[in-house]
Amino acid sequence: MISIKGLHKRFDQLEVLKGIDLEVEKGKVVVVIGPSGSGKTTLLRCLNVLETPTSGSIGIEDQSLDFSSSVSKKAVPPFRRLTGMVFQSYNLFPHMTALENVMEGPITVKKESKEAVRKKAEQLLTKVGLGDKLDYYPFQLSGGQQQRVGIARALAMEPKVMLFDEPTSALDPELVGEVLKVMKDLANEGMTMIVVTHEMRFAREAADEVIFMDGGFIVERGKPEDIFTSPKEERTKQFLRLIQ
Ligand code: ADP
């Protein structure tokens, strides 16, 4: 489903991704952990082509981009639509209701009919537990509710893969659970997901694979029970000692 080969990303002098290779099968949930600054967010942003990798290739389903040669501008938008991104800071449009936020992408980007999109958006908001908040504006919603709108909005574009960048980091602790539940439901439905998170419980319960990144490399990867109970690499052990 996803095939990342030799991915490098450099910001001026700073090499943030130093050769990432990663394959993810359809329907799998991969949780990415690692210290701040290790390149986790940059990796997700490269997958969504919010950042242009310096070199390497990314394949998702039957599309692939090879950044080692020049990538045609026309190839990026359809490739970007393969993934849906959920951000730490929700990034909802403040002047639009929950429903309008979810409808925006399919109408403006995919040119779908308004009526069909409205129905789909209502269904998605109901699915994330906000069927009674369709006409609420972001400022009228809690952080957890806003983030669930963010998830519904990403799903409305019907992506093949969902990317989550620390989706619960900005939330008060009592609101984290409702967002993780929506993510778990999605995982159980077979969505392919890559999740950057500090929620180790989510990683234990929902991940098929945990990837530990440090210094722009994947240092170690494995099943959650193996990574958490018997990490092999010293750097993984150190990191887990600090956070657990
Ligand atoms: P993580 O998500 O693991 O905390 P990031 O991918 O956010 O790590 O960042 C990795 C490094 O890249 C950091 O040193 C960060 O300052 C740097 N970085 C990220 N984005 C940019 C950017 N747009 N320009 C310059 N440096 C950046």
C-alpha cells in the first residue's frame, strides 16, 4: 500500500530525514514514536507532499513520486489526495460550521455535488459522534470535538491512508479518549493509518507496528509488545525509560 524508499529531506543545512525506508500493508496501523526533532512530522508531511522530499521515492497504491528526479507539478495534487492529514492544531476554518468544514474539500477540490456531499458529511460527523453539532462553529466546540471534525473532514476526501500528526497533543487530558476512540474505530474498520503520537496506550492497543525514529532515521521497528517490552536498541530503551 505504501512504499517509501531512501527518503531524504533537508532544510538548508539541516538534514532532517536521512534515508527512510518503510513499507506499510493495506489496513495496517503504524505508530511512529521518537524524541522531539527526530523527523516524525516531516515524514508525515512528506507523505502528504506538504514538504517536498530532497530525494527518494514514495509510492501509495498505484501512484508513485520519485523525488530524485524532478516531479511534475501535475502529479502532486492527485497524489496528495491519496492521504488525509489530521493536524495537532485541528486547522478548521473558523468561519464555517462543522458541516461546512467537512463539505469544503469535496466541493472545492473534488467538485462533487453539494447534495451528495452534504449527506456524506452528515454521515461522517454522526460517525465521529457529532451528529447533533452539525451547525456549530469551531469556537462553540471543545478541542476534542474540533479534532473529531478534523478527522471527519479528512475522511470526506475519501483518502486511502490517514495520517495523524500528534492528534491529541493539544487536548486537555479528559478529551483525549474521545479522539482516540474515533481513531480506534477507524483502525478496526480497516483504514490504513500512520500515527505520530505520544499516547503509548493507543500504540499498544491499536498499532500493528511501532516505529521508533531518532535523528532522521528509523532506529527500530516491530510489534508494539516487542518494542515496549524488549526493545533491542539502546536509544529505544532510553527513550522508553524517559516517557514511561
Ligand atoms: P518531530 O516531529 O520528530 O518533532 P520534526 O519533523 O517536526 O520532528 O522536525 C525535525 C527537525 O526539522 C527539527 O529540527 C525542526 O526544527 C526542523 N524543521 C522542521 N520543519 C522545518 C522547516 N520548515 N524549516 C526548517 N527546519 C524545519
